[in-house]
Amino acid sequence: MAASTHTVTNQVPPLVGYDVFAADRALVEAVDRHLDPELLDEAREELSALGRTSGSAQVQEWGALANENPPKLRTHDRYGNRIDEVDFHPSWHRLLGKGVSAGLTSAWSRPGGHLRRAAGFVIWTQAEAGNGCPLSMTHAAVPALRTDPALAAEWEPRLTSTIYDQELRPAAQKAGVLFGMGMTEKQGGSDVRANTTEARPLAEDGTYALTGHKWFCSAPMSDGFLVLAQAPGGLTCFLVPRVLEDGTRNVFRIQRLKDKLGNRSNASSEVEFDGTWARRVGDEGRGVRTIIEMVAATRLDCVLGSASLMRQAVAQAIHHSTYREAFGGRLLDKPLMRNVLADLALESEAATTLAMRLAAAYDDGSEQERAFLRLAVPAAKYWVTKRCTPVAVEALECLGGNGYVEESGMPRLLRESPLNSIWEGAGNVQALDVLRALQREPGALDAYLREVGRARGADHRLDGAIKNLLTELADLDGIEARARRLVERIALVLQGSLLVRYAPPEVADAFCASRLGGDWGAAFGTLPHSLDLATVVERARPVS
């Protein structure tokens, strides 16, 4: 019998047993807006099914277990044979298998495939972000392999399969495979042209033996990897299979798994190549150009991943405030808490709306949309991923001390929040890539200005922000040193344009007033008090 002093009151029920898709109005509206009407019924049905799975108690438990039981490296078997295997908790395999079966690696040849996959990625990674890495790498490998039609014909059907097969055996014997990537090395980091891994040509045309190391090799349990190495003709892209056609293990020595801040359910590794068999992808000396489409696709997934994490953090904060009472009423009804929640909701909706617009551009595939993506993807990757951590921190604070304990799940979101800003090129790399696009590809800026110009005249603060941005773009003095400021404005203007066109007036008004009009403090919860903040919060409340 419990003591009377331990009677539990005023505690919040878990946010569980709900449809993660249907509860996210911004995401639902983006799918409706961008997807071919003929595909909508089918897409809504599959996304709601995934949303119910993601929001279920069982899947949330899988996510917790996968993090509590991180992967373990086994370099040798009991007899002393080198095996280089990574063991995962069964919950990890269940999560990854569900992601594969949901089509999160099969966007490239499916009608509306990128938009549908992007929505699914946002839904599924709210349950656990760690399995997003192999899903992302496998999805993104397709355009790189398409530079070699023979390789694409062989591997693409396996990469886009909805069958998850975790066994290590020759790829030809598997109905579905996963891919990882190895680009960075100890001495170079983001400067991949400083790579020292050597590729020595073998007798068979297009095959090489690799010798060297990779400081970060993502998803080392995968069936194949795209890596960069120095061939006689310069830096080149290679496909490294984990298991060779005759069933023997390729030389793929996993030295250790990284002990990371977050993303702990996923394995990141250091690997050594020593005569490792590889197949060239693309021409010698064109490694960066070959792999760049893979990098662009994974950068979009970084935007999607951060949008997903922000949405889950905001949903938890609003859910808590809906049920928790303090100072005579619900937290949700307190004006200052409402201001904080509305501010967080604006950040989340702006991220989701932008991410889905980028996914729709991939489906369109026109020359203008490709030019738009060239500028918009690195700008979005820079800004959206940087906003993720402050959102996670503030959302955690909304739960008070309850949010600071592991059982709430909020610390896991917080530890995950910096990840996407670092992976696939940190902030400075993205900012410099935007400058490169502006200087070398004028069509990219034209496409961007055409996009934001569609909202001109609808909001005076947006019009003023576009004018100020054009002034900044016309001044090249000290452009590299102020690149972050410029890219921030590019992203904010684009988000403002999309919200003015597509979001409810209350959301667009609040975003433009704060992010573009300057009526905003240095912390969340400093929106103008005259705005309709209750409507903004109610729109973001996770009720399906």
C-alpha cells in the first residue's frame, strides 16, 4: 500500500498511441500541397499507418532500448579469426527494418517518391533518430551509382528494396542491401582532397586495391560503402563491398566505434583498408563530382532530421503544457508560456515547410528546380540544423526538472540535436558552399529569387527583407567573413516566403514580425504580445 505522501497528481500522461503524421498539420498540408492529387489517397494512408506505428508505445520502447543498449564491436571470433562485426540490440534491427519496409530507401523511381519519403523520414525518425543514418546513406547512394550505368543496374534494385536483410553475405544473394559512406580522414576532415588513402589499379578493368584509413565511416554494418581514395588520376570514388562475390569478407578492419554525444544507437566507426577490393565509380580524378549528388541528398536528410527532432521536441512541450497545472491553471493558458510555445512552434513549422519544399523540388527535377536546390539545400542545411539545438533546449525547459531526467526522453533529443549541423559538412562548409553557388552558378540565385518573389507584396516585412538581402548580395566586400550572416538571411527569407504563401495568417504574421521584422528578443518567448499566439500553439498541438 502506497503512503499517502506518495499519491501521484498533476503528472502528464505520456505522448503515446497517436498518429504522428495526422497530428502534424504543417506536414499534412505540405504533402497535400506538393503531391500529385492522384497519389494523395494512397500517400495519406501509408503515412498515417507509419505515423501510428511511430507513435505507438511499442516503437517508442524500441527507441529507448536501442539507446540504452548501444552497438558493440566484435573484431575477432572465439577462435581468433578477424570478423569485424557490429552487434546491435534487437530493437535496432526492428526499427531499421520498419524504416526500410516503409520505403525510406526507395524514392528515386517512385512517383512523388522524394516527397513521400521525406514525410516518412520526418515521421519515423521522431521515434528514434539513430536509424536515420543507414536509411539516408542507402537512399543517397543511388545518384552516385548512376554515374556508372552498369553499377546502377546491379545495385539500385537492392538499394531501393523494401526488404531488410541484416545478414552479412554476398549482395547478389540478398533481396535488399544497405550502404554506408567513408569520406573523411584524420588529417583532412571536411577537406577530402587531403585524403591519403591510396587506390592501386588491379588487372581487371575498373577494380582497385585500397590502402588507408577513414576517420568516420558511417554505418559499418552495411553491405557496401562509397569511399574516396587517391587513384593514379586523382581523387576518385569507389564502391567497397563488405562481402565479396565468393563469400569471403573484404578487408574492412573496424578499429573502433565512436563514443558519441548522441546518435548512440547508431554505429559510427574508424576503419582501415589494407588491399581492400573496390570498384571504381565514375572516372578517375572526379571523385568529388561523382559523390556530390550523394552529399546533396544526405544534406537534405539533415534538414529533414532536424525538422523531425524539432517537431517531436515541440510536440512534447505543448503536450506537457496541456496537462500540467501551475499557479492556478494549465501551463498552456499562461500568457508567457504560450509565447514560448508559439515561438517554438514557428521554428518547427518553418523548418518542416522548407524541408518539404526541397523534397518536392527533387521530384520535379526540372532545370530550374535543380538550380534552386543548388542554393537552397546548403542554405537550409546551415540554418535549420543550427536552430535545432536551441529548440530542443527550450522545449526541455518547458518540462522543467521533469524534462531533465532520462525517462522523459528529452535528454535524448537534446543530445541528438547538434548532429545534423555537423554531419555532411558543418556550418562554415555550408556557408562557403552557398558562396560558391552564388559565384559560379548564377542560375541558382535567379531560381531562388524567383521562388521568394512569388510572395512579394503579401507582407511588407518580407518585402523589406528581400530588398535588404539584395543589397547584401550586391556588396562583395568581406563576403567570406560575413557568409554566415548572409546565408542566415537567405534561409529566413525563403522560410518567410513559404509561410506567407502557405501557412495560416497567424503563423505567417508571427514569423515575419519576429524573424524578418526584428520584433523579437534573443531568446524564445519574446514574440510581440499582440499576435494571435493561442492559434499558433493550438495548430502545433499533437492531437490527431
